Amino acid sequence: MKANDGNLILSESGSTKNIIYVEIKPDCYFVRRLNNEEADDIFLKYDEGNLDNQKQYRVRELQMGPNKGQRIAEKLFDKLPKVQLIKAFENEAFGQRRICLVFSDMTGDTPDIHISSPLLNGKGHINSFASSFCDKIPKIEIGTPMDFGVYKTTNKKTGKDKGNIGIEQRGVNLTSPYWDPVAKERIGDKPKEKEVVKLGVKEWDYSEPTEFQLKIFNKFCQDLNAYWGNEDEVKTTKEVVPEEEVMPF
């Protein structure tokens, strides 16, 4: 069985006719859910104990939603090389506001890749992957091929992991114009989060940086649309509306 995954690859190593849908998961993978014969093949290998040496696949049960407990098979990727970002927009699915990016290798021989991730978290603040992408938007050259990937960093003080987006264009890894990696300090005009007190408890308010990033994303969506001549209306972000995070997968 030969699967056509477009340009998606895994470093160590379910679609429609013209597009493959994948999601960015918290464990820093692009994940495509398998269906029909592809899923049955992976289930069989898993049940026979022959899936351990195939790191690009996994079997798990849904943890919530109407299909809770259902077993699914997934294929994992972490890079999408040599593609053009041809569209970006906001969508709502599963009770979430989501960031959606559409990539093409421009050859017409492989399906386009539709990558999505939550845009906001349960507190109405921008999701880590979306934030990482928005911070790199000022450095993106529209119309220039890119390598697009996901990776994880760990905060040495807290031990918490953070998901990030990696973008390379013209052989250069794009960095945020709002952070100096040498001095390890903030730069630029991006607003800082504020410490506030709610019901006697201190917490961080990310409303201002979230609004700042959403405006950047909004304009980028429009710029992409204008450059590529997309006819479909781009759904743009207008305001931050806190929503409860619902993940039925």
C-alpha cells in the first residue's frame, strides 16, 4: 500500500483528491488521521505488536467528545519542505477558533497540505504554535518557497515544554523580530503581558500581546490573498473572544 502524503516527512526518516488535512498536536507533530484500509493496516500491525519499530505511526483512543474511547490510527510528520504558503485564514471547528495554513509545492503532482491548530487557548490568549507563527510573519517573504516545521523547547526554570513553528527561507531560519536570542531579551514593539490580580490571585494577562499578534495575522491573511489572487473570502480576526477549549480528538 503506497500512501501519497504530499511533501510531508518525518525527520528520522484520509485526504481528498486535492488536499491533505493535518493538525498540529501538543506533542509537536503534524498529525494525519488515517482511514479505511490505511487505518486497518496500522491496527493490525499494532495488535500484532509490530508497530513499535514504526515511529511514524501511532494508535490511540479519543479522550473526549461524542466518540470518546474510539480507537484511531495516526501518521506523524514534523517537516514540510520546499513549499509555498498560498493561503492563511481563521476557522471555527470543534468549538475553537483555529489558525489554518494551506501549502502547495506548486507542481500540481501532489495534494496541497492544509495545516490547522488552535488559535486561542481556553483563556482567550493566543496558542503557543499560533503565537510562534505570528511572531515570524514580519520576516516571511510571500512568494518565496519555505521549509515549514514544528519543534519543542523546554523552559529551564519551569521544566515546561513549548511548541514552536520553524520556518526557513533562502537557507535562513526565520527568527522573531521581538526577541534577541543573544541578549535573551525582548525587543521591538510587541506589548508585554501584565501581571494582574483577580479574586485575590495573581495571574498573567496576555490580552495586549494577543491582540497585537492577531492584527498581524489578519493583515498577513489579506496580503497572501492579494498576492495569490485567492477568490475565496478570507476569514479574518476581529476581536478576542475567550472560549472554552474543546478537543474531541
